[in-house]
Amino acid sequence: MPATPHPHPGYRWLIAGMGTLLQLCLGSVYAWSYFQKPLVEAYGWRNTQVAWAFSLAIGFLGISAAVGGVLLPKFGPRKLATVGSLLFGSGYLLAAVALHIKSLPLLWLGYGVVGGIGLGLGYVIPVATAAKWFPDKKGLVTGMVVMGFGFGALLMSKVVAPALNTAFPNQLPSVFAGIGVILGLTSLLAAGFMRNPPAATAAVVGGEKAWPRLLSRQFALMWLVFFCNIVAGIAIISFQSPLLQDLWKNINPLLAPATLATYGATLIAVSSVFNGLGRFSWGGLSDRLGQIHTFRLMLGTQVIAFIALMSVGNPWLFGALICYILLCYGGGFGVMPSFVLNTFGPRLMPVLYGCILTAWSAAGIVGPQVIAWLKDRYGPQASGYAFALGAGLLALGFLLSLLLTVAKPGDSSSAHG
């Protein structure tokens, strides 16, 4: 049974705060583009090879989140969050060993598989737990918790990674090891606070009750709409730093590599703020507009942004458009928990929300790999093709969203049966 929490009414905000801290650590995965170019240059690996580490991490994140949603009622949030934190930190440590011995497969296994499983277990727990503590503010609070994940790239690109790079110059294995220790221990601390409210039960949701929902038309459409929103944004996340650096290099070929890297890191940091704010702001807005109306607004406006990116040559305007795309990308994660909750009800929410995160898995493989392939094959022309593809996928997501049944905000009984 879950441990009984402190009786003070403000305790639920401590749970939400610790959940946000846990997400902040896990969100460091979104700073992968900070390491993409240095790893290619230092080890002679191709863009597609290096990008597989990120793709696998996101892929296993979604799969393990689905498993975590099923296991959550049985084992409780604290145990699963602790296991997830241990695996998350271990993923960075294994990646450090991989870089030390120059083993690409071990990098994929450590950062991608082990770290990705930790990410998924850690991600789903605070979201599902916070939703139980705040039935009156579902969109707002789940948006706040996942906002931490969006801010993770800011923490990594502007604080943790630069500090470790200064302490261990040109020593990527030591940098990855330091990240594993710092973020792993911090996430373990936050995981210790994860627990259910007193009214929550530990009853396992039967598979015979969840499966009909998983096979429903509504769930399939929600999955596809979520996938379209994610795949466009995550492709940008995985390569935003190299894309901006290429743009600056075209404008001024004399810029030093260190200066270009600084520009790229700054974009990662700033866009991560928008990623985080999008989760909070769109999540709160969805409580008033309704989740599917909010998704339509995000998808439709992003189509315009991606079309604009195809002809943008100004790096400042490029950065502004990237930030808006990340605002909407994060918004999808802020809106989806309450969308699942309102559509399928609180009892099925952990299982179905975990399963819908497999859309993140699929997008995490498709998006970065397509961008990496285009970049390796077409060079300077790759970005234009990528932006056109992103616009097309978002337009498809918008059209699919028109087929969804609208759940009334705050109505958690609309799809129970």
C-alpha cells in the first residue's frame, strides 16, 4: 500500500514540486543536440549513428512509460520512480564508459536503452501521481509537472554541461559521468517523495478493462494526433543546434567553432524555456478551451511556422520560430494527460496515458533519424526538406484532430462506458 502522506493540505504542492524536480532532471535528454556535433567530430561517427543514442532513449522512454503505467497501481509511485532514477543515472555512466572505450553500441545500450527505460519509468510516475492529488486542477498541475521536463535542456545546456566541460575540458567521458552522478542523485531525492493521496487505491486495472479502450477509434486518433505533434518538434530538438550553427556559418564563415557552439547552446536553452512554458500554459488553457480544441490550435499554427522556416535566412527569426514550435511541442505534453483523464477516467489514466506515450517512442525514432539521414545525404538542402516534411505531418495531425470526439473540460466520465 502507498505510504500515508503528511496531513497538511499543502503537502500536495510538495508532491507536485518534487515531481517537477524529477522531470527537470529527466528532461536533460532534450539537450542531446548539445552533444551531437562534438560526438561526430571527436569520434568520427556519422550523424545518423550518433542520433541513434537519442532516438533509442526516446523510443524506450515511451515503451517503458507504457509498462510503468501498468505496474504503477501494483508497486506504487515511489518504488517505480526510484528504479527509474537509478536506471536514468546508470545510463549516463554507461555512456561515459562507452565514450572512454569508443564503443558506439555501448553508447546506444547505455544512453539509449538503459537510460531510456529509466526516463520512461521516471516520466510517467509524477504525471499520473500529480493528477491524483489535483482533481480540481488537472490541466494546470500536470502541465506544471511536465514543464520541468521541458526546462531540463536549459539546465543541461547552460549549467550542468558547461560546468563539467570547464572542469573536464575535451573529456566527454568525464562529462557524461559527472552528469550521471549529479542528475542521478537529484532524481533519486525527488523520487523519494512520490506517493499517492490517501484516497487512492492500489487496485490493479484489469487488462480486460483497459484493452477495449486501447483498441478504440478515439484512442487511435489521439495517438496519431499526439505522434504528429511530437515528431515535428522532436526532429527540431535533436538538431536545432547544428541547424542554427549552419545558418550562422553561411552568414559569417569566419565565426569560430566555439562561437558557433555557444550560439547553438543558447538556442537550446531559450527554446527549452518555451518547451517548458508551453506545457504549463497550454495545459492550463486546455482546462478552459477543451483539450482537442487546444490541440487543433497548436497543430494549425505550427504548420504556418514550419512553412515559414523553409525560406528563413535570418538566424534571429529562425530562433523565434523554433521557440514557438517548442512552445507547441511542449504544449502537447501539457494537454495530453488531462485529455486522457477526461476521456477515459482517472482509474484507467495511468495505463492509457502510459500507452499513449508510445507515440513519443515512435516519433523519437522517426524524427531524429529522418533529419540525420537528410543531413548526411543532402547537406545544406536538408533543412528545407525537413521543414516541408514537418509541415506536412502537422497538417495531417490537424486533419485527424477534426475526427476526434470533444471531451468537455472537467468531465471525467464522458468515456467510462
